[in-house]
Amino acid sequence: MSHEQNESASKPVYPAASERALRKQLDHLDSHCKRFIESSPFLVLASFGADGRVDASPRGGEAGFVRYQHERRLLIPDAPGNQRLDSLSNIVQTGQIGLLFMIPGMDETLRVNGKAFVSLDPALLAVFAHLRHRPRSLIDVEVHEAYLHCAKAFMRSHLWNPQHHIDRTNFPTMQTISNQPSNPAKPLAWITGGATGIGLASAIALGQAGFRVVVSGRRQAELQSAQQQLQERSIEAYAMPLDVADPQAVEKVASAILHEYGCPKALVCSAGTNVPNRYWAQLDAAAFAKVTQINLNGVAFCISAVLPAMRAQGGGSIVVVSSWAGWRYLTFTGAAYGASKQGLAPLVESLNDQEGVHGIRASLVCPGEVATPILRTRPKPPPQEDMDRMLKPEDVGDAIRYVITAPPHVCLNEVVIAPTYNRIYTGAPDLKRPG
């Protein structure tokens, strides 16, 4: 690679600056610059130290927080921050500064360059006595250059256009990033339906096995609670809200995961639902569509979103959480649930048939009755004493961990797990179809 480090070498590559571009550069702040500064609530401050280390730092406040003193002087309050003092240290060492002022909604910017000093002068600090958090020091700027910069960069970036703003819930909070910097050396698992039940138990089991985990679910409060539970166990965990029934949302979240954390080594599709009106006498088309869109289509959406990246990385594990109803017909689960879960078996088998040559393995996990919140959607929920004898979410989570952490040459195509006291065999009043 060729690096051009001198001005004379780079000039032939670019045409000469226009007369207009050169003429706009001032050695002072005119009335337009003054108005721009008084309307600006935000700037980027660039500086460099004696060792050549360069720093750019954001500064903000109410519009006009930078005080115009006269055409060659500005005062910038140093608001309380993280105490790194990078900018102040650089200014003390070299005294050189560059400022880029911005106004929300305006594509043009104002550039100001000059000499700077760190001041503790009480008379100057008194200028900012009205601020709630008074600065301990300020930056006294001697203006050498000032000019308005054209709008092209902001127009190209669509920075102020809300239609181009990201969904903030798809990006981890700064607190999460600071507390748990992502470690790309650790494998990544994405768990849908990861806020509760089998999904959360799988996230815990995989996290304790050394995985980073991203949990997705529809309910923000439950998702935040799940993330907190994971982090309390020292698991590197991130939360991304998602309705798997929305294919566009799935693509968006999958893309964000790939961009921020890398390709998942494991995908656990655990999102599922059922409806109380599950027998044909009460079941309507809308309820049927709701169940199949989440239980079947949602699985296909998530798999489709990660398959290309898994192929590119040379392998991965996909676990699809089905049900005993996906293994054997059950009356009490209803038509929509049974059909959607039964449809997962050929889906998983097709993955092993077509993607095994790429190092991708898929497993259909079919639990019997598990004491999870979905049981409360039954027309007649089971009694507590029966639930106490059912599988726990942790039992299934441990099985899923084994499926995913098995040697790469091992594929557990189908796993059926049930409680020893199996009410599907023994029968129970609440499992009987209404007369």
C-alpha cells in the first residue's frame, strides 16, 4: 500500500481549491459566525499533544453555551465529565485547537481554528455562573481562522433525517458496552424468546459454557430483566427487542448482531405461543395465523437471516425448540400449535440435508410438559402440584447446551425430553378435550 505523507505528493491528485472556497476563510468571527455560535448547542473539539496524539471530543449545552467575547475570542466552559482531561492536557501542551460547530437540522457547519489556553480566572468563570453545573475551568480560544463549511457531508449522511436514524433498541447501551466490552474470541449465541422460560434457561446455560449471548423477545421489560439476570451471573449478555413474526424486523436485528458482535456460532429459536381458543369449535383464522406466524414462520425468518453468515464462517449450530406436540399428535395443544410445531420437523431435517456439508447442524428439541408461562394460556391450566413434577426450563436449557457444545462432527438431529412423571401418558383432567 502506498502512503503519501507530504503535501506536494498529494496536490496533483486534487484540483486547486476554488476562489470562493479560499475567500470564505476569515481571520476573525464576522456577524454570521457570531450568530452561528450563538445558535449552536454542540461542537467537536480537536486537539493534539506534544507526543502527536490527536483527540476529538464532543461538547454540548444550551444553544450559545460557547460565549462570544469579540471577533477573535471565545470562551468554552469545561462541563463536568469523565475526568479523562484529554483535551485539556493537549491544550496545555501545544495550545492548538480546532472547533466544528453544528446546529441541529442545519447541514452547514462552522469551523474555527486557533490557539487555546486553559483558564481558572474567577472573572471569566463568572460568565458561566448561571449554569447548574458550574465549570471548574474554561478554554479561552484565540481565533486565527473561521469559515462556514458546505453542507455536502451532512446531506450525504442524512444525519438529521429521522427516516435514517437507527432503532436505538438494536444497539447496546453505553453502560452495557462499558461494563461488558464484547470479546470476539468467545463464541456468540442468539436466542429468540430469550427473555423467559426455555429461552432464558438456554441463555444462562450457554453463557456459563463460555458463550456471549444476545437475547431477543417482544416485551422490553422482561428482556431487560433477563439481561440483568445474565449479567449478574457474569455472562456477557445483550438484549435486542424483536417480534420474530416480522420478517423485516428479523433481518434488521440479525444485521445489527452481525455488525456489532459477529456471526452467531449458535442460534436457538425458542420463541413460541399458543391461544386459549385452540379447538376448531372456537379457533378462528386470526388466531391460527398468529400461532403459525410465530411458531413456524418466525423460526424460518431467523434461520434465513443467519444462514449466509454461518456458511461463510464454516459452520454453526441451530436449535429449534419444538414440543412433544411436534413429535406426536396431542389433542390438548390444539390445531394451530400442533400444525406449527409439526412443521418444524421437516424444516430442521432440510437444514441437515442441505447445510450439513457447510458444517451447519440443526437439532429439533421436543420437550414434554415444562413449567413455563405458556401453560397459563391453556383453556384449563394445570394445577400447581402437577407443575412441580414437570420439567424445569433449566432441564431443557442444559440439554440445549449439550447439543450446541457437542463436538463439531456430532449432530443430534432430534432430542425428545420429558418428565419422569409424564402426564401425557398418565392422563390428567385438564388435558381432556372439552365435550
